Amino acid sequence: MVPKRSYNGSMNTAAVSLSIKGVPADLAEALRRRAADNRRSIQGELMHILETAVRPRPFDAAGLVRQIKALGVATSRTSAKMIRQDRDR
């Protein structure tokens, strides 16, 4: 069997249909707005939310460093100084 590409480009050999019942109207409307903002169908937006929440992502240390630098977070050098002093005893 040749795998088929789904609408989002992933390779699927078997698909499962899910159903969510009893969704509050305000939550459904928020989902519609979010999907429209992202230029996706509601189905596409739900798939994106699920993939983001469930699929493991590799740790991006360089990206984390960039985010921290962008926040302007600074650390004091006291801890490093204390460790050096303790080590040099």
C-alpha cells in the first residue's frame, strides 16, 4: 500500500475519525475565529492544535537562548564567582 499525503502534508497510512460532542458555543466560535485568522479550515485548525499538543518536538537549545536574549534576561555573576571560590579552596 502506498502512503497518501494528507491535506497537511503528513504521510498517513491509516486515519482515525474523532468526534467532539457538547462543545460550548463560545468555544466553537473562538475556534472558528482562530481558524480564520490562521487561514485554515476548522478541521485543519483542530489538526494543528492536536499535532502541536501531542507530537514530540526536538529540544532547540539555540532557539531557547535566542528567546532568553530577546527578553533581556540577565543573571548575576555571583553564583559563578562563589563556585570558583569554593572550588579553589
